[in-house]
Amino acid sequence: MSNSFVDPLDNPVVRQNAATIREFTGGVDVKLAVTLGSGVGPLADALTDVKRLSYDKLAEFPRPTVSGHAGELIFGYLGKAPVILLKGREHHYERGNTKAMAVPLRSLKAAGVETILLTNAAGSLKHENAPGSIMLIDDHIFFSVNNPLTGEQGDNRFVDMSQAYDLDHQESLKAEAKALGITLPQGAYMWFPGPNFETPAEIRAAQVLGASAVGMSTAPETILARHCGLRVAGLSVITNLGAGMGKTDLSHEQTVRVAAQATENMKKLVTAFAQKFAAIAAAA
């Protein structure tokens, strides 16, 4: 069929999950969700009136195999702003599935969420963006034959990615960071499948291609989010310099440990962003 549109939300699993999420939040109109990357889990400590729902209660939500990813949906308030936190995501390297987060993201959209803020731990390709800092993601590079939309039907699978990371959200995050005195460089995030860290040659190639940070998540989720109509914002916690750029051996333990150094700034920045987002949504 020419110009066919296939609704990614027209799925009984997605509809049931959405109903479960709405019941879990007590019918509160939640427009913002945040995916917590490695080491960013403590952001949940900033919430008030917290409720937790295990992924076991939601069909086709991931069962994380990585330490630091608990596998639960958390509802609460950042200041007066209602938010949902996804504590745990599935990465390609766990089961070779780039579309593992399709149902969770579609379920959030069907439940009324409009924007997903994706956070991750990443390696910096710029010495001035040192470990412990935060980078605003303004674009990404995703070179893989295993696209998360492979097998989808309808002409809407050909998703426009020219503004994958919402420009209004970028401006809002930059403004809030400036007000808080938080340095927030921006740049492109390049996805690697993992689980091994990148080689020095791969890091040099990423630099030539224009990337500012590298990591093993976020890009597939952004593609899936845009496909189902979610707006996207992205933040990387810089946990290390890319291979060959520093003298520190790379490990998951180091990723989690260094990410914790940025916890307070992440709490402040995400809280401020959520408050502004809620105010704009209320006025719309």
C-alpha cells in the first residue's frame, strides 16, 4: 500500500503496559520519562513521593544483566514535576537485540509520556571534556546493519533523524546548566555495540567522523523513540577518556565509580529541566 502508516502503539502488549503504568501512577499525567544510564541510578534519590514497579510486572520490559541496572520503573516528583524513571535498559551486547527497548518506549508513549530524557555513561573523545563532567548530546552516529527498526512495517519506518535530539530541549538544558553554574559542552555521541571497550584505532576513527563521546546505548533508543513520536533529549556522564587518550585502564567498575562523581550535578540539572518542562507543559 502506498504511503501506508503502521502505528507502533497499536499493539495489545503496549496497550496493557500503558494501562498498568497509568494505574501505577494513580492517573497522574506524566509527560517526562528519564532513562538512567550506568552510574546515574542515584538520580532516583532526588525524587519525592516515590513508587516502584518491577519490570517483572510489565510485559516485554528488559531483564537487565548489568550491575547498576535494577530493572524497575520508578514514579515520583522532581520538585513539583511528575516524572517516570526507567532504572535499567537492555543493551545490544546483552542479547544482540537493538530493538529491546521498543516495547518499553512505546508503552510510555501510549501512557501519555511525550519526552524521553536518555542518560548514559560515555567515554570522551576530547581532553577538555574530562571524566566526571556532563555532555549534552546534540546528535549521534549509528553505523550498524542491526538497525532497531529492521522488520518494522509502514512508510513511517523511514524516520527523519535530522533533529533526533529536540532543539527546544537542548536550549532548555543549556539554559538551566548556565543558571546552575554547570559546564555543559555539547557534541555527537557515537554508538558502539560492545561489550568490549573501543580500541585506540576505533577512537581515532570516531574523532575523524566528528564524535565527541562514545558509548554502548542511547542511539538505538533514540531511533525507536522518534519512530513512536517521543521527543528526545540526551545527556552523557563522561566517565573516561577514550582508549589511547589516557593512562587509566577501562572497566565497568570505573564507569560506575566515576559516574557517581557527576551525581549531584545531574540531580540539579535534571530537576531543573523537569521543572521547566512541567511548567511549559502546564501552560500549553
